[in-house]
Amino acid sequence: MTVINMRDPGRFEEVLPQAVELLRSPEGFGFYVGKGKDGWVYHMVDPTDLLSNEFEGLDVKIWVPGFTRRRSEIEIHRHVFASRPTHFRVPELVHADTSSGAFVMEHIRGMTAYRALFHGRRLISESLYDSVLTAFRELNVMGVHHGDAHLLNWMLEDIETIQTPRGTVITDADVVIIDFGRSSFSHGEDVAQVREDIEFKVVLGL
Ligand SMILES: Nc1ncnc2c1ncn2[C@@H]1O[C@H](COP(=O)(O)OP(=O)(O)OP(=O)(O)O)[C@@H](O)[C@H]1O
Ligand SMILES: [Mg+2]
């Protein structure tokens, strides 16, 4: 059996251009995960062997042609992962190839907040709502403004619910922040918000 190092950049360089071509074709629909303004996300595949499970647990985001802020999305996503957030998770970024217009990342097994709340017709507890705010505040403390924090750009994993007279309430879950395509670094300590974020580190226990 050949054991492939999942972080082997050579292997991704070899398969990614052809995988992108295949996923952009009608065959790609079988691997569809989600889409947004700037790209489409699919389960990562070996284009020469679609039944292979070599890339299980990984997704590939393919930017729409013309989306030009690719490098900053990669740079910011890497920075957030490397900062080891404690109040949220972020998919591990495995490989980026800006010439193919795509990057490979960990697949998040949870669901978007949109799906968890609206499709599931569920409410969210105040404490989980606070956890979501804390997660985005921690991101600010890392010097990053998400820039596009809508309900399809944060996800919930390991959801716990209770039944109440008002309906099903999500009481607890792990928050995962995704999609740094419209994010920016907030440099400069003279910006009042940045100073407050630095002070907030103490509150977060970072
Ligand atoms: N790592 C992941 N694991 C599981 N699902 C994901 C992952 N990344 C993205 N998705 C799904 O794919 C969708 C589109 O991805 P993403 O938000 O990165 O695209 P986008 O085009 O930048 O979106 P936007 O419209 O917010 O700009 C997400 O809303 C989510 O449903
Ligand atoms: Mg998005």
C-alpha cells in the first residue's frame, strides 16, 4: 500500500489543476459542498480515480474567474489557523494554488449557521450567541476583520439541542469561522478598535 503524506505539496501540485478542471465540469456536481459569491466548494478528488478515498476529509475551494483577492484570502486564512484560536475553529488550510485558482482545506463536518437555524427551524441560546460574538471578537484580537460574517460564513459542529415550549433551541456547539475572501488585516495601533481588541485579550484569557 502506498502511504501518501497528505501535506505533500508535490501530490497536490500534480492533481489539483486536473481536479479543478473536472470539478468545474458537470461531473463536479457529484462532489458539490457549497457555493457563494466568490467561489464553489467541492470534496477534493483524485481526477484519475474518482472512487479513491485518498483525499477524504478535504475540500477544495475554486474561485470564480476574475476574483482577484485570492492571495489575501490565503494569507489571512493561514494567519488565523497559525494563531491557534481557542474560542472557534477554522479549517486547516492544506494547499493553495493561485494559478489554478483553488485551495485545499479541511472539510468541516458540521453545518452552516443558516442551515442549522433556518432549515432546522431552530433557535439559538443566549450563551451560544455570546460564544459566536466572542469567536468574532477573538478574530479581531488576531488583527483580522472578517468582512463578510453572514450566516453561511460560520458553521456549527457538535450541536446540542433542547426542546422548549418555543421550539428546539441549540444550546451548545463548536463555532467554526470560514471564508476569509473578504477579510482584511487591521494594522496600526492608533486605530481605537485595535487598541480595544488588544485590551480584550485579557477578557478572553488569551
Ligand atoms: N471547509 C469547509 N467545510 C465544509 N463546508 C464548507 C467549507 N468551506 C466552505 N464550505 C461551504 O461552501 C460554502 C461556500 O464557501 P465560501 O463561503 O468559502 O464561498 P464564498 O464564495 O467566498 O462565499 P461568500 O458568498 O460568503 O463570499 C459555505 O457557505 C459552506 O456552505
Ligand atoms: Mg462564504
